[in-house]
Amino acid sequence: MSSARLALLVVLPWAAVALEPAAAAPEPLDGTCPAGDRSCAGASATPAGKYYWANQKGDLNRTGLSAHAVPFDLRRQAPAWRWTDPEPGVIRATPLIDDRLNLYVSTINGRVIKLSPEGSVLWTYRSKYGVQPSVPALMDGLLFGNTRKGWIYALDMETGEEVWAVQASNGTGSDTASMFAASGVVVAATMMPVEGRETNNALVALSSHDGAHKWTHLMTGFNIYNFQGASPGDGTMVFMDSSGGVYRLNLETGAMLWESGVADRQASFFTTAAAVVGPNDVVYCVSNYGDNGIVHAYNLSDGKPLWRTNVTLDAMQAVAIGRLAGSEGLSVVFGIGTNPGHPMLFRMIYRGFYAFPGIFWLLALTSGC
């Protein structure tokens, strides 16, 4: 990998643009499984595999932190290449990057496209199971995705061939959730039962090897929206419901280790945000309490509440956490304000909800937080 060069992929509707890096890329941060090699599955203690960006927000903690430098001003650097989708497929999923700098782009209309570091299409997978709302995940030479019809599938990263596919339920919510894959287990959010529902209320865990069912976690009284499981890599998973409740499960058995979060939350409280596990063993959550956005933190070990801050506007985005330039401590960064809506023509026709982005919020974390 010493001669490899890391490219920054900027995804726009129906297009992808790669920018040349300023320097050679460092080694991937974790794991041992090269793309297409499933013989080492389960051999490594690093569950994400040896990939630069294995899932939404990069690492299993979902910190959104990257160790790789990018150009300060993208407008000053010409793209190294450009790929345009020949179909009217919407791209809203995070592009994934394997250990060889290949890119995996998922589209709403049911495709996964693998691009070489030079922008050539290596293979295209077309789902037989309907549109796919979620961000896929990479692990042990496989790409995992799901579809609106309740199917969960695994693809060989080298060839794009389907390895297995299982229908976990009769339907999955249309929100942009994220697949979770770690320690030989794949977790997806889905709906049970489907009738009368518009959003997910259950988690299903399958074996990454063959899709065999491991466990199902059914929510009681609350829903899951934009599911984003996070893990410190110890065989557990943390996630948040759409009203601000936080949960930690055993990844192998699905057993509840603790439940915490906003104790007096109501099912009507809603956010598209999620929980993130910090490198300091603290779980950071963003949600809404009535009309006010809040960010709240908990001990990873036992779910004990640590602190809570009101951010005044709606909070719909999970935090990114890391050390900012000029700061020695950790900071959390997230956007606040109601989710932006559809283009003007769509709004005029359908009169659906819409709003515009708010502002970014930065919290500097003191020691012990």
C-alpha cells in the first residue's frame, strides 16, 4: 500500500467526483481482511476489516473522524476524474472505501456500483429485491445491504456476486438508515409488523457468513429512524430510538445490557439523529425534547447520564467527535435546525414538510467527558 493514493470522493445527485490527494495515503487504520478475501472472516479482533471507510461515518464508533488529510479548499483543485450515473438513480448513501481504495456507491433504485481508484466501473449489482434505502457496510470481504421489501443481502466485494440473501421481514422503512456489521454479525432495522407502519420498529441480526438468523429486538412504544448502530468493538452495540432513548445490546445474543436516555421522552418526540460512541467510552446522543434540540451524554459501561445541553433549535444530526485543530481535548460537532426539504418544484406539487438548514454547533468536552 506504500504507493497507494487516497482520493476524496464527493457525491452529488447522479454523479461522483474524485480529487487528487496532497500526499500518499497512510495505511488503513484497522483490520486484516483484504477486499474479496473471505477466508479470514472472524480471524481479526478488528470488526470493520482493513478498509478506509467501511460504513457510514467511517469507523464502528460512528465518530465521523478521518485521519487522512483533504484539500482545504476543494474549489482550487481540479477533479482527477468524474463518473456520471447513466440512470436516474438518487445517491444518498455514504460511499465506502476498501483497503485497495476501490469505491462502493449505493443508489436508491437498487444498485451498488464498484469504482476503481481511477474511476472505472468494475462491477454493478442490481437488486432483485426492490429499492435500497440504507447505507451498506463492508466486513470480511463482503458488502451488506438491505431493501424496502425487507431483504438483507451480502455481496462478494471482489466480483459483485450475491453470496446470500434473506427476507427478514415484509418491509423496511424508507429512511436513510445504516447497516451495521461487526464480529461476524450483521444488524439491520426493519418493520414488524409492516401493516400500518411507516418507520422501523425492530432490529434483526444475521450471521454474516450465511445470513442465518441470530436474534430480533422488537421496540416497545418507540420507533427507530435512521438506525445507526455504534460499537467500541467489544461485542456490543449501542443505538438510539427516534425519541432519545439509548440502548446497549450484546451483539451475539441480542440481550439488553442497559437502557438509558431521556427518561420522560414521548413517542411524539422525533429526530433523525443517532448515538455515537466516543473514544473516551462516552455515548453522545442528539435528539429533540419537544421543540428543543438537545445533546446528551452517557457512560458506555452502565448508561449512567453524564450531562445534557439544550441547543434551542431542532436537532436532527448525529455528532462527529474528535480533536479539532488548535485544541487538545475532544469536541463534538453537529448541525442544528430542521431538516432541509425537497426542491421548490416538488414542494409546490406535493406540499410536503420542508425547511432549510440551521447552524453548526460545537461543544468542547472537558476532561472526563
